[in-house]
Amino acid sequence: TTQRFDKYNVLKWEDETVESLKRNIINFHNGIMQYFKLPIPKELYVQCWVNIMRKGEQIKPHIHDIGPNCYLGGHICVQCDDTSTHYINPINQINDPMTYSSKNDVGKITIFPNNVPHYTDTNNSDRERITLAFDIFPENPNTLEHSQNLH
């Protein structure tokens, strides 16, 4: 599911729970923007996919976007046992990387700049670690045919 992130969009599924997820993402985004006194974009588009990691699996360091439409990414923990997501300070990634670790808790929503490298712990649990990951764009990313307007 992770490698096929651009082939579907969870937030296009027609279900009451999915509508609730969309509202939660919008509200969390808008709350962060208000907290930092930043303008809220008139439109928001999102691409959302499922990450399922079985025992022994992890997501290696990666970056979601560095292009001109780079904005925010995030994830919602659906199921996890004692794992964290680690964010690498993009200023010094090579010689002495500074890393911020965020414990994964069920129901937790995390939003971060999409150009921040990040990775996960290895899942050592017999249960899958399941998250909904997403990228938010302030304008329509015509390169993603499955993006969804959040407004």
C-alpha cells in the first residue's frame, strides 16, 4: 500500500468515517496555522494512503516533496505498539544529524513540513503498525490524479 500511494486516495472513499478524517485533518491544519498566525490557504488538496508495516518492517529515511508546491505532510496512527517516527533536521542531515523522535500513539495526528526527512522504527510487534499518511498542497497538484480537494 505504501509504494502505491499515488494510485489511490483514502479520502476519496465514500464513508462516514472518511468524512470525519477529512474534517479532523482540516481542523488540525487550520489550528496549527492559527497558532502560528499564518494565513490559511483558500484551497487545500490532499493525497492520502495507508502504511501497513508487519513485524520486522520499517519505513526508511525519505522526503515527500522538495518542489515548488511543497507544503505539509502528516500521518494519523491507526494501530501501533511501541514505535516512533523520527524527523531529521534538514539543515544538517549528513555529518551530525539532529533528530526529533515522536512516539506513535493511536489517534495521534502529526503534521510536518514535507521537505523534512523522516523514518520509522522497525515494527517489533506481532501486530501491524497501521497509519494513514497524507500530503497537503495549497493548490491543485496536477501531477497527482487522485488528489482530493479538502474544502
